[in-house]
Amino acid sequence: MNTEIINRLSQFRALMAERGIDAAIVRQADPHQGEYLAPHWQVRRWLSGFTGSAGDLVVCADKAALWTDSRYFLQAAQQLEGTTIELMKDGLPGTPDIAAYLCATLPQGSTVGLDGMLFTRAAADKLRLALGAAGINLVTTFDVIDRIWHDRPALPDAPVFVHETKYAGKDARTKLAEELADARTKGADAVFLSTLDDIAWTLNIRSNDVKHTPVATAFLYIANGGSTLFIDPAKLNEATLAYLSSQGVTTKPYNAVKDFLGALGTETKVLVDAGHTALELLAILGDRAIDGGISAAAVLKSVKNGTQLEGVRRAMQRDGVAMVRSLMEIERRMADGTTTTELDIDAILHKYRSMGEGFFDASFGTIAGYGPHGAIVHYEATAESSSTLRPEGLLLIDSGAQYLDGTTDITRTICLGTPTAAERTDFTLVMKGHIALAKAIFPAGTRGAQLDALARQFLWKHGLSYLHGTGHGVGHFLSVHEGPHSIRLNYVDAPLLPGSITSNEPGLYRENIHGIRCENLVLCHPEMTTEFGEFLGFETLTLCPFDRSLFDTAIMTDEEIEWVDNYHATVFERLAPSLTDAERVWLKAATAPLNR
């Protein structure tokens, strides 16, 4: 039994009983509704022991359950073992959602508690409606974790620095004006931003408050008379204060945001994205809030300008060089029998990436899954779990970097020995989907859900599939997962826009055998204009060879082989000038044309 987690749950239940709470929902969230959280906000992780980036915990008086998606099914099952917490595999038939679970578990008259700074209004309203139908009350002021998490990390205090216009391509004053102009079209005279990457992009500032994501913990109020950044003063020095002032931005302490919003005049109309604003803050604004849907900052941020795209292409070239050197070192280690673990793969990647100009950090925790670990979609090796590689089987490497001029995210599946027929078939079916999406041409206004089947069709024909999304937006020296667009089965009402960067990453995961994922980043761009309107396509940005030994050309079309050969020719042409003679020889072989 995991006595530490069981003891934490026991203490939490005592506080629930004290407050008259029969069940509590602990979201994996922060007041900014972000995906990646600073340690201070990792409440669900601390209380459950599950370390995945997605998943919510429900604690009742005599049982507990955790909901997470398919990326984490295997990981969660392992980490929850012995905690008494039941795993709920979200999205699978027969798995109730949290509201249905609570309605089936609690008697009429019960009370459910949650922290209103960690929920959006829509999520709370949906929950309140479902619970109310069963006679269950909802309290949105249940925030007690400080009473038992005695060594809780403090709010992050990493210093803020300016992301120079030579990288960003647009100054903060211009962005603030654009967002205010958008607000006026929606009947508002001010804008309130909670989302950390929107704030960082708007003000051209960066920090290191969230691991691998260079954002600063803050709120931003934008108004004609001057804008206000709510941030810990310790994060700012004279230079950053002077910079903010030059852009028309003053500062107040981070915790002053509630009082500030409450003191706004009743006639003030504030544009918010209610889907990314805490319930408690919306309640403070009351009728002063106008929900404008997806923020202008999020849309503008997703469309990279020319300066940013030039930077991304340079970053991709440096990243490709680092990947070539990493793959060569892995190959050498396998050949000479050097002991190599999954954790060593992370170290190898970091070594070569950190040599690149403008390197800042990894863009997420490296996923290096060997054999069965590759089937754990978001596996991250630890000292306890790290497997030793052998000269056989598949190694899945999903990694990326934050450079000052761009963010990278790449997955390669490589064979460490002689591939089996089954490995080649699985890999090729995944690559056929990758190629189909990379070659797609589609009308302007297309949503990602309308493209998703292109990447899955070849797997579906064999009764195979994968449960994660096929593509996510990627920021510019910001979050590796960026909205509002995505490519996935479920519908997201955000079109793919020219200038947006998206991942292309179909996969296939066979539990306890292997995992395969093939990922490049692609740029959406205009392809043609006809009498039927504008059509868009993708430019592949990532530069790194795929493992030629894993292609089964017998099940590929001539067009698919041509795409791989052309892509590999581009990889060699772009990377060769930055390589040594020996590295060019290796890359020439790695990018040689495929054979029938």
C-alpha cells in the first residue's frame, strides 16, 4: 500500500468533513487554466501521486477516483497502484463522467466542493446542473490544501526578461492596440487575460515559472488609459519595469487582482475569454464581463509573422543537427555495446541541443520509451523505471527544445536492431497517415476534425487506431501545446489559419510490445486560389530523417515513396552545411532513396 498517499487522502477527508463536504473535485489546473503547471499548483499530483499533465481527482468519504485520458492509462494504472484511488479511463465506453459518478455515489442532499479559482464558469455550471438534478449541492469555495500541504512550493519567482522584437517581430504596444480594437468591436472597452502564454506573447516577456514553458505567472488588464500587469514584484528589475512602462504597462502585486477587478466601475465593460478565466474572477466581474470567446491574443499568437517564421526555420535547422548527432551517438552505443538507458537518451538529446545558438530549455519532458514503454503515450523515464536498451526492438523518442527564435517538437521511432515484419508493417501504416496529412490540400476555414481521418485511415483499415489527437498548435518560444486550433477526432471550432504551426503525429501503441509515433511540425500556408475559393496546405518544417529500415515499401504507393525521398533530400540539403564530413556521410545514408 502507498501509505503516504493514503495518509494525505485521510487528512483531506478530515477537512472535507469539517466543512460539510461529502465529495471534492481536485482539478489538474491553476488560476490561469493552463495545461502545464508550476509546482505550487500541482495539488492533484501531490494528493494522488499521479504525475501526468491531464486528469482530475474526486475524493469521497470512503473512496476516490481519478479520470485521465488515453495518453496516461498505463502510467496512471502504475502510479495509482496501492493508493486506493480507482482509475477512470476517460473517453472509453462505460466510463462515467465525474458528474454521473457523483450522482451515482452520493445521496440526495449531499454537497460537492471545489476551488472556484481552478474551474471555469462553463465547467462549474455544467456540473451544478447535473448535480442539481440529483439533489446534490455544489460549493465553489473549497480551498483547504494549505492546511495539510505544509511544504507546498511557493508561487514561482523566476525573473522576467524581454523577448526582443528581433525575435517576436511585433512590439507589445502594437499587440495591446490590436487586442483593444478587437474588444471595441465586441462592445467592451478593456480586456482581461488570464492565460499565461497569451500574456507572455502580448507583452513580449518570458520567464521560467513553468518547467519547459517560458511564461511568467501573472494576470493582465488592458485598457486605453494604460494596462496593468499583476505579478510578483520580485520577478521584475529596473530594466524590465522600464520596458513595461515604455509599452504603457504598470504593475501591481499578483494577489491584488481580485480587489482591482472588484473596484472597477460598474460601467466598465471587460472582454474575457470565459473558457480560460477562473469562475471566481468572473463572479467578481459580474455584469461587467463580456464573454468574447477565444481571445484575440490566442488567435493572433497562433499566426506567426515573417520574423517568427524565419526564426523557426533557423531553429529547426539547429534542432535537426542536434537530432542527427543524437541518433548517431545512439547508433554508436548500440554498435559498441555501451550501456545506454532511457534516461541516457534524454541526456544525449540535451547535450547536443544545448550546443545550439539560442537554446533555452527543453520544450517538454523527453519521452524516450523503449519496447513496451513506447506504448505508454506520455511515458517519462525515472531512475526507477528507466530501461536499458538492447540491440533489438523499437525506441520511441519524442522531444523538443525552446530556442529564443522558435519551439520544436519531434518524434522519431527507430529500430535498434533488425526490424521484424510486424514492426515494419506497423511503422509504415503510421507513416502512410503522416504522409497523407502532410500532403493535404483543403479549403480555408477547415477545422482540424475534418482532416484527422486522413492520418488514421490506413490504421482503421486494419482495425487499428490511436486515442490521442493527431496535431496540436505550437507556440513561438512559448507553449509546445498551443491553441486554439488542433487536429483531432473531436470537433474544435477553430480553423487552421495560414501562418499557424501544427504537429503531424499519428501513432500506434501495442500494450506491452511497442509504441510508434512519427511527428513533424507543419506550417499552414496558402496553396492555391480557384473559382471555389482559397485552398491551404502544409509545409513541413521539421528536419530529421525517419528510420529507413522500418519502411515496408511493398505496402506503399509510388507517391508515398516519392514524398519520403523528397523529404529526405530536403533534410540533407538543409542540414549538410552544418555537419562535419563524418556526419554528412551518415546523413547521406540515412536519407538515401527508398527501395522497392
